[in-house]
Amino acid sequence: MAPENANWLHILGFGDPKQGDWAKVRAAQLAVVQRFAVVRLVISVLASCMVLVTLRPSMAGWMLYSWYGASLLVAACVAYPNLKDRQWSAALASRSDFHKETLRSIVSALPWAAAAILFVPKGSPEQLIGIWTIVTAVMAGTTLSLSALPFATSLFISICGAGLAVGMAMVKMPLIGANAVGYATALILACFA
């Protein structure tokens, strides 16, 4: 049960209420993240494979395979702390524990933003829409699986949405870029609903 005097700064991990035990609430939030660790890893691996399959026919092999390897490495490194102890059940969690997951969320967004910026300008229109679809699906999946940490989720979505917007601007498709920003904004609002 959250302390009665909690506000959004406490929920986002930027402070502790003077009364109540917020460490228990943070532990419960991190337990949800722990529970969805496998789901998040599977989403990242499958989406990386989809990018590879979508772009392989026409993309420079070294760039595509380098991105693919980096995205799998990032997904594994981000998932490892949550997967190494599947029986984790801490009763208390500090703000430091909380923000370690926020940092992992930022790192896990970087390959998706990079995919949009690196590959959208070099792909065909069909591949461009494929990248847009894959990245927005990852954003939606992360919203569902990481929603217990609204700040971490909103940072992930912001980075991915910004990458899509930049990629679409590079190919002079501002409407699709604006759509990515609007979609990211809607998902961020859903995190705080």
C-alpha cells in the first residue's frame, strides 16, 4: 500500500515521502519488472530478427549484422540482472535499485533509435514502413511490460520515438515522423494514467 502523502515525484523515484515506507512500494514495482524480464527479452530478440529479415535483401551486410549483434548483446545485458535470480523477492528496494532499471531502460532503447536513424534512409519504402512498425511494436510491448516504472518506460518510449522521428525526417516524411511522436506521446500518457 502506497503512503497517503505520495505524489508523482515519489512514484517516479525522485524522492521519499516523510511518512510511510516507500521502499516496499519500490520493491513491488521492481517485482513486476522482474516478472516480465523474459517477455522483454523475447520481444527484443524477435524484433531484432524481424529487422534483420526485413532489411537483409538490400542493406550493407556489415552494418546490418553489426547492429543485429549489438541489439542482441544489449538485450542480453539488460535482461541478465533480472534473469540471474528468478526467485528475487526483496521486501525493500532503494531509489538506487529503482534507477538501475531506469538506466537499463535507456540502454535498451538505443538500438531501436539507432535502427531508425541508420536504416530508414537506406531502405525502400516497404522497408521503411517495416522498421516503423517493428519499432512501434517494441514501444507498445515495453509500455505493457515495464509500466510499473513509468519514468523508465517514458524514457524508453521517448528515445525510440525520437529515433523514428529523426529517421523519417531524414527521408523527408515528416507526417510519419509526427505520427511517431504522437504515438510515443500517447504511450507515455498511458504510463501515467
